[in-house]
Amino acid sequence: MAKLELKDVRKSYGPVEVIKGIDLTIEDGEFCVFVGPSGCGKSTLLRMIAGLEDISGGIFEIDGNRMNDIAPAKRGIAMVFQSYALYPHLSVRENIAFGLKVRKTPAAEIDTLVNDAIAMLQLDTLAGRYPRELSGGQRQRVAIGRAIVGQPETFLFDEPLSNLDAELRVHMRTQISELHDRLKRTMIYVTHDQIEAMTLADKIVLLRGGQIEQVGSPRDLYERPQNLFAAQFIGAPKMNIFDLENEFASLRNSLKLPLNAHHCGIRPDGFEIVAEGEGILVATVRLVEYLGNSCLVHAHVEGRDPIIIEQPANTVTQTGQRISLSANPSLVYAFGPDGNRIQVSGEQ
Ligand SMILES: Nc1ncnc2c1ncn2[C@@H]1O[C@H](COP(=O)(O)OP(=O)(O)OP(=O)(O)O)[C@@H](O)[C@H]1O
Ligand SMILES: [Mg+2]
């Protein structure tokens, strides 16, 4: 069991507060992802949970017990870092067993735990190799093995896949997901990659500047972003935002948006190319990126940076062409003067 609770948790380095009051509950067995731009405090928050950083203010509890002053080794937590930090002079098997040996675990028990981890992570044929003889993905599996054998209640991962190439990242992502299904332990995973966040998480915690912007399921964040920041951070390519107070005031009427809407957002797949004179916007095609199953049309609209429109792969558009665009009302979002989303008709 490990239900984690953070109550107004804060961190300051000297006069600078970098974690500004986090209230968060992570349920037992949940896969929680901290995501947000560089410097927003993801690693700091994770290290505070691990006990590697002091907590300057607030309360951190595991299963109702205050952890603020409990030593890292007594929190039932194991952490996997971006750098694998393996011992170069020890084999895969010895690396995985190392922590257990230090803790003087009986040899028979070490054997069982290490063999189980090796089998689970498909390291059987590599058990006798040294770290220098392994690929990045294999090294990261050894690092995960080292965490598993300690049988922690909670696993913390800090950008564990950032050093791997794109294909291996996808592969390791599914392995981490399967590991969570098998072990059913609480996991917190830090990433700045919103695709990793969307695919792995039960619960996403979106951070900015040491504060939480939004907490929810991947679907919540994508379909019901609370503000402009969440709307633009989740989803690739990004949501297109239009300023209704200036250049795009006409959209307020044509999209039937409330009077207090200051911005509206339309996801790339929310646009449709329609016959001339029928749309809400006219744009000039700048670039077409063919992706196989769809294409991304970068188009210039007077008064703003290019917008990105996702279209079926067989759409015929050419650079320089003028296109008329309409928007699917169920994919249009409105934001008030404070940047918070306001409900528009047709939306649940
Ligand atoms: N030891 C320290 N002393 C002073 N400031 C620090 C220290 N460690 C981190 N910070 C500051 O705290 C803020 C949060 O840093 P943190 O490493 O948690 O960000 P992050 O979200 O993990 O970013 P990244 O995605 O780049 O890893 C940053 O502004 C950073 O400069
Ligand atoms: Mg970090």
C-alpha cells in the first residue's frame, strides 16, 4: 500500500521559492505523471518525495504517516534516473543484486529476487555482461531491475528514457506500462514529453513555475483543458489560439462564442477546408507535411503566426493556394480574460 499525499508542499532555495504550494493525492497503485516545461519543478518535487531534498514547507504523507523527516531508505521508495548510474565493474546480475547485498539479504532470497527481475525484464541472455557491453535501453532495464528487487511500494522515474532513440523510447514505454500492470505499485514518472505523459498516465499533473496548472486523466487534459496553458501544452501539434480582442474579433460572432471570451482555440484536426466564401477564415498554404496517414498544412492567416491544420492524407493542397476554413464547433474552445476556459454550447 502506498497512497501519497502532498499538502501545501513548498521548496525554497535561499530566498527563491521553486515549489509554491502543491496539494496533490496519488492513490495506491496509480501511475501518475508529472509533466511541464523545463525548470517547472518536476525533478525537485520528485526528489522531495524520495527524501533526497528537504521539504521547506507543508506536509508529505504516505498512507497517512508524515514523511517530511523520514530518511529516504525508510520511505519504501525506489528511484530510477535518466543517467543509469550502474557500477561499471559489476555485471548485470551483480548490479541488480548490489543493493540487496549491502542490506545483507540472505543469499537464497537475493537469488530468487534477482532471477525474477532478470526474467521480467528479459535480461536473461545479458546477465553476465558488463554495462559497457550494453545498449542504452538495456542499461536502463538493468537500472529498473535494481529498483524492482528492493520491492518498494513506490517507484519514482525521472525522465528515464530521455537518452534513448525514438524507437527504443516507444518500446521501453510499453515495457514500463507492462511493469506497472504486473507490479501494481504506485508509480510517479517525470517527463517533459506530452506523448509519454498521455500514453502512460492514469493521472497527469501538469506543472508550471512550481505550481499545478491542472490534474486529471489524459482525456480530461486533452478534451477539457482548464486554461490556455494546458490547452497548448497537451496535444501535438499544438492547439491554434486566436485573439478575439484584436485581429480575430469576427470569430466571436461566426463561432457564436460568449462575449467574455478573449481567446479561442481550435485543434489542428478541428478545421475543415470548405468552398470559397463558406468558411470562417481564409488562409494561404505555406507548407504541406505528408505523414502517411494524414498531412499537416501550415497556413498563413493575416495577423498571426501560421496555423497548423491536420487533414486526411489524400487532401490536395499546394503551397501558395488560398483556402477557406470552417471549424467543427465541438472542437472549438473559448478562454476568458484570465486565460481560464469558459464553457461553450455543445460541450459536455
Ligand atoms: N540546488 C538548487 N539551487 C537553486 N535552485 C535550484 C536548485 N535545484 C533546482 N533549482 C531551480 O528550481 C527550479 C526547478 O528545477 P527542476 O530541476 O525541478 O526542474 P525540472 O522541471 O525538473 O526541469 P527539467 O525538465 O529541465 O529537468 C529551476 O528553476 C531550477 O533552476
Ligand atoms: Mg528535471
